[in-house]
Amino acid sequence: MTESSPSQESALKRRREELRLTQRDVAVGVDVSVQTVSNWETGRYKEAKLTLPQVKALCRVLQWSIEELPDELGPVE
């Protein structure tokens, strides 16, 4: 398994690591599986379908305003 360079790392993963959160912490806070969070971070879920309560929860967990939430959760291509 190779590590991605910082430019290819997802904003979600960077923010999660800045806050010293695990994928499990995010998953529990948003009520999704750990695998879903992993998929967001690696870009395997290109079109994440989140409910409004899940979007709000993601913002709370990551301490982001809705404006700061990236349009793409996966890595920058």
C-alpha cells in the first residue's frame, strides 16, 4: 500500500488528522460505516449521498462550516 502525496490527499483526511480523529470517530459522528469514511478519503465514493443531518454532523465532527466543507471529499486529482 502506498502513501498518497499531500497534494493527492483528501481534504477530509487532512482535516480528520489535524483534529486527531480516527475514521471510526468520523463514522460514528456521521452515522456511516468506517468503510464509507475510508471510501470518501480515497475517492472510491465519487458521489457521496449524504442526508442533511449527516452533512450537519460531518461539519460538527470536523469543526467546519458548511462553506468550508469541500465539494469533493476524495483526493484532489
